[in-house]
Amino acid sequence: MLYERTAIATKPDELIKQELSELRENNVLTPDLVFKSPYFLEFTGLKGMYSEKSLEDSLVAHLEQFILELGNGFTFVERQKRMIIDGEDFYLDLLFYHRRLHRLIAIDLKLGKFKAQYKGQMELYLRWLERNEMEPGEEQPLGLLLCTEGGDEQIELLQLDKSGIKVAQYMTELPSKELLQRQLHKGLEAARQRWEADSALLS
């Protein structure tokens, strides 16, 4: 289900074709081909109730597995990145660098459902990183908000993509075999329908 979990899977077919063509022909990788949702973090061993700090501690303790789940190209930079803004301390949970995107990736961990106020907090982090940490030749930093649940309508209304912010769901426990099978069948059906639509256009 890796393709279905990538951000590009939710985009219009024309955009998908364009981005895949850019990747094949010019080796240009876009954020939509990198980020995915959900992220499976079952290796943390966390179940039931836990805090953001427990999640962060576990991710750092299992850093290799976390980077493997994030995907190819991620490099760990710092934990609890301190930013002083107007004399006040702010802390970003995790800071990574993506080698192929040539940009910093700010990751903030959230318990529960996505909330609109997370956008402002992440924008503040991204603008600070842009001003204070970005090196010449790098692209603008991107943010990844990892929440236990999305808020699709809020995410759409806030137009987070335009702000360089991605929201992804994470799971600390793998879904049941039945749910995985349903998702697989759903993904296969969507691929079959897309193939049939493309075939009809070509004929």
C-alpha cells in the first residue's frame, strides 16, 4: 500500500502523471512523492494512552526504524530544536534534512485529531528555520504534522500545501489483517478503475 499512502495518490491524475514524468525524465523528486499517510510506528511499542514526549522518546530510541518508515533520503538533524522568538523559547520536536529535496523537514508530533491552530505554530517554525538555518542552494523548509487523526475538511480549507505543510496520520499499532485486506482491495480497485479510464482515453 506504499503508493496509496503517498501524498500524490490523493492528487488529480494529470498532476500524478506530470510529477511521475518529471521524476523519470529529469530525476526531479517532489514532496508529494516523499510524504505519506499513515505512518506505521508500531515499532515504538506504544499502546493505549501515551504522551507526545513518550512518542518522541520512542522515535529517537528507534531512529533507524523511524527513518526507514519516513522513506529514502531523510537525515536526522536535531531533537527539540530550540528557537528563540521575541525572547520566548519554542521547541520543534524533530528536525530532519531531505537530501533529494534539498530542504529541512520540521516534524511536530501531536496526539489526537488535527487542529487548525497547528498551522500557525508550524508556519512560525518554518519561517524561523528559513531565516536562521537555511543554507544557500537549499529549498524552503517543509513541515510535517504527525497526528493520530486527520481533519480532512480543516486541512483542505486551510490550504496547507500552499504553506509547505503536510499533515499525516500515524499509528502506533498495526491495523488488523481484515482492515489491511480491505485497504488492499480498495487500492487495487482504484488502480483498476484508473487503468480502465486511461485505456478508454487512449482508444
